[in-house]
Amino acid sequence: MPVIVHEEKCTGCKLCVAACPYTVISMQEEKAVLLPGCTYCGACIDTCEFGAITFEDFQGRLCMDVALFKGTHVFIEHDNQTASKVSLELLGKARGLADEFSRQGKDQLVTAILIGYELGDMADELIAYGADHVIVVNDESFKMYRTDIYTKAIVQIAGVKKPEILLFGATAQGRDLAPRIASRLRTGLTADCTALEICKDEGILLQTKPAFGGNMMVTIACPDNRPQMATVRPGVMKKYPRDPDKIGTKEVMKIDLDENDFIIHIRDIMASTKKHVKLEDAEIIVAGGHGVNNQQGLKILETLSDELGAELGASRAAVDEGWIGQDHQIGQTGKTVQPDLYIACGISGSLQHLAGISQSKYIIAINTDRKAPIVSASDVTFIGDLFQIVPVLKDKIREYKKRTD
Amino acid sequence: MNIIVTVKQVPDTHEVKIDPKTGALIREGVPSIINPEDKNAIEEALRLKKSSDDGEVTVLSMGPLQAESTLREALSMGVDRAILVSDRAFAGADTLATSYTLSMAIKKIERYDLILCGSQTIDGETGQVGPQLAEWLDLPQATHAEEINIQGNLVTVKSNFDSVTRVMEMKTPALITVSNRINKPRYKHMNKVLRAYRDKAVVTWSKEDLKLNPIRIGLNGSPTWVRKTFVHSHSRDGIVVEKPAANCAEDILDFILEKALLKL
Ligand SMILES: Cc1cc2nc3c(=O)[nH]c(=O)nc-3n(C[C@H](O)[C@H](O)[C@H](O)COP(=O)(O)OP(=O)(O)OC[C@H]3O[C@@H](n4cnc5c(N)ncnc54)[C@H](O)[C@@H]3O)c2cc1C
Ligand SMILES: Cc1cc2nc3c(=O)[nH]c(=O)nc-3n(C[C@H](O)[C@H](O)[C@H](O)COP(=O)(O)OP(=O)(O)OC[C@H]3O[C@@H](n4cnc5c(N)ncnc54)[C@H](O)[C@@H]3O)c2cc1C
Ligand code: SF4
Ligand code: SF4
């Protein structure tokens, strides 16, 4: 469905030139002219106030020229020194998707988009973690995350590179940025995905996420528009094992900025003073629910957690009671964790809680109720009173550690 | 200060149940409510209006005609004007199509200094409509606001961004999505509800009332499609142990050692 310019209506205002993400419109003798490479995204049509651009033989649904798009791009979040954990997880996932593409006979590169200032050797690290190619934008304007110019930069990169898939972490930053980009590129965006796979028949990205309190899963696809965009929940995908010998390429890109691009000004950034709870990185988590009865009950769990070198987690019921801070909450409205071992003490196992722990390698439950839903969701359930089991377990671990010292 | 607040009618997800046999969502009998954070947005709009000399607060919703009750509730909270954008042609919209349609309604409203949205809904939960709307309207945005201050045509917004708090400044007109921590929404008074039904009208706009590009609305204007929904199984087929406490503790330690999980 080719795009056509109706010369008689074109006033030469150039709005469409600025709106075309793929920079295929130029002005010739005061009239808009299409160059080769149009993706049929339709951005110019939305922008022209004079109805001078239309699709020819429009079929009711816009279908972009999807064949023009290739490769998976991952937006890297970082603090100008190290990439965030979710960005590395996304690279790991992108590698997995690339493998699936190659099984389907398609070679796809994994590209990391690295935007910031004075980025050290981060680009090499991204290659070690799975990137084939790193696009680097290194400019003082990008030192801090800003919605306005980061959007412009990524749209410019996507316009030149035409990625088939474009991924972001479902963090505050990713969820601030990705929707704006999706709008400007006129494509779809799936929020907060927990699984991504390539459809065997159509080769498109199937994006799965929990819905309605973790009761259900929805799989969403974006068949006719590109790039296929998703934000992905932190703590769900697996990192690619770091390989310092892995080979990759780097490319520096410049973004053309002028002062009109700066519409949001950052006045201050304050680190939150709270101690950072590292549940997402924990290898073992000891978690307490309403069954711990009070703050003292959680203290008992904390002694076990300290003995194991674990982190302390909680259900929402325990958080709502005020026994522990919100940053310890695990589940649909808390954190998603993927420890090797999750020990659930006095937690009934509501769907909302299970939504946050199902990636754990092993789950052990301690509960007085044989019928609690946590039982079927666990590898081993010990039916009993946590106040009797936990202190003994803590002592036994301490003894064992002494013996083997 | 003229403020537009976008509000969505949502099913009360606390009440949504699943049919254990078919795994389908049971929506019947589930009450519809104003998306909770949209109430925070309304509350904030009323507060900001009060601190400026004049102007009005308009609530705007896209949805089926039943969504009128949601707008009535907003009127009872004290907003000046309510507009419902409703048409069969808008059905099946994803966030791109929703934000596009809302943007065209806002262009028709014309006069505004600020647009306030909720950070996210409790049904779709994407949090995408705010930023996408800002993009269609070419406005600066701030998401997850916990504090908003206005001085002349400058808005200052404090937001919690994962582990940091950011303070941003931008010129009006601007779009801000608010967090539920920004304020405590007022309760509606029953007599105000009744008055809202009597005195104030909800204006309804259909497709014909807006200058829409047909390729951007409803199902056809939505790049994303739901392929399937399914019930998530958490079952691990594990074992259940019932023994005296000391033996349980012994078993757990054995499990930890066997899987080499203990760091010494
Ligand atoms: C929209 C929404 C989002 C939500 N998000 C989350 C979320 O992110 N995370 C979350 O956790 N919840 C969430 N919830 C709440 C969730 O539905 C449950 O209410 C909550 O998880 C219950 O917590 P619990 O298991 O600790 O408490 P309960 O369900 O009360 O379970 C307590 C358990 O402790 C056991 N017990 C009691 N005494 C003892 C003892 N002495 N020894 C051993 N066992 C004992 C009981 O048998 C029982 O199984 C959400 C709910 C909604 C509606
Ligand atoms: C389970 C489920 C998952 C979905 N996943 C996706 C997805 O990944 N990608 C996608 O593009 N679509 C998705 N959708 C469709 C999406 O929910 C609809 O497009 C919806 O109209 C708006 O999205 P939201 O509910 O996520 O709103 P959010 O973006 O979370 O809403 C933020 C704010 O925008 C405003 N707002 C949102 N909708 C309206 C409205 N209709 N009228 C007025 N103001 C409004 C409100 O102020 C609201 O607080 C999903 C729908 C469901 C039911
Ligand atoms: S936006 Fe329309 S009128 Fe302006 S240059 Fe492009 S085609 Fe011509
Ligand atoms: S359809 Fe998209 S790519 Fe083609 S000219 Fe218009 S804006 Fe550019």
C-alpha cells in the first residue's frame, strides 16, 4: 500500500519531513517527494494538515513493510559505569531469540543501544554479555536520563537501523521512554512481559505477560508493525554467561540535537536513603507471610536468613500489617525474584504472591495448613509450625557450619 | 489554569474471579469503578485549580456509553466538565489507538495548561497511555509524580524513579501521570452525587465529532493483538512432609546441602 503525495495539495510546509522516522521524505521545488525505503508507517499522513499524503488502495488496516526490518535491539540502562541487571538479562534473552531465528534459517544480530556520557569500557562488557554489535552515543547532554532527547536518539537509531525487535526493561525509565518511542514510530508496545518467544510459523515475536492479578496470562503479538516493542520485567530473563573472548563490533553515532529538543529539565536527582534490598539478586530468600503473626516473628526468620546468607522477603499481607518495609514485598505488585531457593514461611501462596516466585529454582514451604495453595506450588512442603521448625533449622545450620569449619 | 484529567472505567479487579473449569474470566456482576489512580489525578487537579485564580477541570474518558457513570462520579468530586468519547469504531483499541483518540478529543477541547493521567490502570496495567498521549500532542511529560508545583507557566514535578527521586521542570502545557502516593482522594458526598446527576451533563462525542484519521482508531488502528489468554499453572508436583519439627529442620538442611546451596 504505497504512500503518495498529492502535489496539488502540498503547501511545502515540511512537517512531514520532520515526522518521518525513516527520513525518506525530501523537499524538491517546495513539494514533498518520497525517496526509496518508505516503511508505510503512516507518520507523515498523521502529520500533514492538508491531506496531501495518503495511502494508495488502503485496505482497512495499516500494514508496514515488515521485510525491511532486521535484528534485535536492546536499550541499555546504566549509571554511566555499569549496565543494569535487567539490561544484561535482556541481552541474554535477545541471544536466545537470535538462536531461535537461526534455527528458522534467519541470521539476526543482537545490538545493544548504549547512550550516555563517559561510558568507560561498558561497550566491551555488553559484548561479553551477548551483544554482537553496540551502538554508542556518547555526549554530555545524555549524562542523565531525559525523556525528550533519549526518545529522539532512539527514534533516530531505529530509523536508520530498522530493528525487527526493540526491547526495554520494565523499569521506571523503560516505562517512561518506550511508550513515547512506540508512538513516534507508530508501532505496538507490550508492557511488562515475562516471556518472549518467536512464533514457529510466522516468525513474529510472541509476548506473554500476567494479567488480572496473575490469574491469567496473555500473549500479545504485533504482526503488522515494526519494530515489535516490549518492556520486560526485571528478574525474569536469564543473563548470558559472561564471555570476555566473545567478539563484537562497536559503532559511534551522533544525534543531531538543537535547543528545541530540550523540553524537560532535570533540576535534581536524589538517591533514596533507604537501604537497598537486593531481593532480585539473592540466591536464597527466606520469606514470611501473615503466619509469622507479628514483627517478632519476622525477626525469627531474619536470624535464619542471616545464617544462610539469604535475603528477607515478605508477602503483601506482612507488608500491609507494617511488620516490614514495602521494598521487601514479593509478588505481582512487589518484586519478581529468581533465587535458587525460596523458603516460604507462613505464606498461603495466593496467585499474586506466586506470580513473583515462580521463577525460583526450588521452593520449600513451611505451613500449618495442608490445603494451602503454596503446597502444590512448592517442591517440598513441611507441614508444621514455623515457630518450632525455623529456630531448630537455624541452630542446625550453625552447628553444621561449625563442624565443617 | 485549565486542567484535563483522563479517566478510565475499569472492572474492580479485586472482584474478578476465574471459572475453575474453563479458566475464563468471570466478569458478570463485577462492579465498574473509576481507575483508582485517576481519582488521585482528579484530586490533584482540583487542588491545583484552587490555588490558581481561574480555570476549569475537565474529565475525559474513552469507553462504552456505560462509562458515563464513572464521569458522574468524577463530577460529584467537583470537576466542572465531563466528556465521554464513545463510538463502536473505537472498540478494541490498544494503547496507541486509545492515546490517539484521546489526543484528538483534547485537540478539540483546545484550551488546556495541564493534562493529568493515572500512572497506570488496574486492568490493562500498561502505564503507556500517558506518555503516548504526550507524544501525540507533542508535550513534555513527567511520569509517576508524587508532588506537583506550579509557578506561572513552570511546572515542577517530583517523581520516584526506582531507586532515585527526580525533580523535573517543564513549561505548560505539559502532561503528568500521577502516582497514588501524591494525595488522598476525597470521598464523594451522596448529595453531591445526586446533584451531579441533576445539574451537570456529560457531553458525549462520537467518531463524527472528532477529526480522526481512520487508520489510527479501534482494532484496525491497534498494532498489538491478543493472541491467546490462558491460566497460569504454578504446580510443581512436589512432596509433602509431615514430621516432628526437629526432623523437618533436619530434612531442610539435607535438602540445602544436597543441592549445594549453602555458602560457607
Ligand atoms: C491487586 C492485588 C495485588 C496483590 N499483590 C500481592 C503481591 O505482590 N504480593 C503478595 O504477597 N500478595 C499480594 N496480594 C495479596 C494476596 O492476594 C494475599 O492476600 C496475600 O499474598 C496473602 O499473604 P499471606 O500468604 O502472607 O497471608 P495468608 O493468606 O493469611 O496466609 C497465611 C498462611 O500462614 C499459615 N500459617 C499460620 N500460622 C502458621 C504457623 N505458625 N506456621 C506456619 N504457617 C502458618 C496459614 O496456614 C496460611 O497459609 C495482592 C492482592 C491484590 C488484590
Ligand atoms: C490484560 C490486558 C493487557 C493489555 N496489554 C496491552 C499491551 O501490552 N499493550 C497495549 O498496547 N495494549 C494492551 N492492552 C490494551 C489496553 O489496556 C487498552 O488500550 C486500554 O484502552 C488502555 O490501556 P491501559 O488500561 O493499560 O491504560 P494505562 O496506560 O495503564 O493508563 C494510564 C492512564 O491513562 C488514562 N487512560 C487509559 N485509558 C483511558 C481511556 N480509555 N480513557 C481515558 N483515559 C484513559 C488514565 O488516566 C489512566 O490512569 C491490554 C489490555 C488488557 C485487558
Ligand atoms: S506535511 Fe503535507 S503539506 Fe507539508 S510538506 Fe508534507 S505533504 Fe506537503
Ligand atoms: S509512511 Fe512512514 S516511512 Fe513512509 S514516508 Fe511516511 S513517515 Fe516516512
